[in-house]
Amino acid sequence: MTQTPTAPQNLFDELRLVHGMLRRDLRTCRELAEAALAGAPAHAIRAELDRLANRGPLFQLKVTCLRYCRVVHAHHGIEDAMLLPAVRRAAPHLGEAVDRLEADHRTVAAVLDEVEAAAQALDAGADTAARTRLSEALTALSDHLLEHLDFEEESIGPVLATWTQWPRA
């Protein structure tokens, strides 16, 4: 019997729910990176990307690898526009952590752009260089984003755990 996920009780629970979905899909990205380097056919990699895009509750959208990148871009855009300014106001002592999170978002954005470009360049005749580029981009995304997710949860999680709604500006 499948267990229904518990509804988030506070904003930290909600953040961890989204991060959990991102982590799950990043594990698949790492597997795809290895498959690309091992010479898996481009159609097989694309099929796995489609499966990744269509399998989970990740915002209940059917997304491709490029859409997945855009989802992360959007997630970070919302955090930059709404969440992090609210944390900065409510917990000024976390200013350095918020600065780092904002810088992390810029770093991850650049890596996402590289994943998008590498994925677009991969076709049936993709050579070793194209496969290596995609593999390195997916690995870099996984490395940077997993570290970022952990830091975000550790640094601002305690504040978010006290919020049951967005604080007023």
C-alpha cells in the first residue's frame, strides 16, 4: 500500500518536500551522466530523461530535462524574490547565510544553463565530446545543487520551521 505524504506543517517541511523531490531526480541525473560517458545511445538517454520528467510528483508537470532546469530556476527565483528577503527581515543574524544562498543560486543558474546547452547539443550522432559535456554538466549540477540544498536546510530551516505562513512584509 502506498503511503500518502504528510502535508507540510510549516514552511521548512514544505522546503524539505521540494528538496526531497529534487534530490531524487538528481540521483537519476548522476546515473544519466554515467550512462552518457559509457556510450549509451542518445535515444536511451532521452527516454530516461522523459521518464524522469513524467514519473513523479515534481509539481505534477510533465517536464523534460530542459523543463526540470527551468523548474529549479523558478524555485530559486521565488526564493530570491520572496523567501530570502523574508528570512533576512525576520532573522537578521542569518544575513551571511542568505548572502551565500543568493550566491549559490547564481552559481546553480550558470550550471543549469550549461546542462540545458549540453542537452540540446546531444543527438543521435553525439560524439564523445558532446557526451562528456553533458556528463560533466549533470555531475556539476548534482554536486552544486545537493550541497546548496543541504546548506539551505541547515541554515534557514530552523527559522522556517517556526513559520506556518509567509510573514508579512
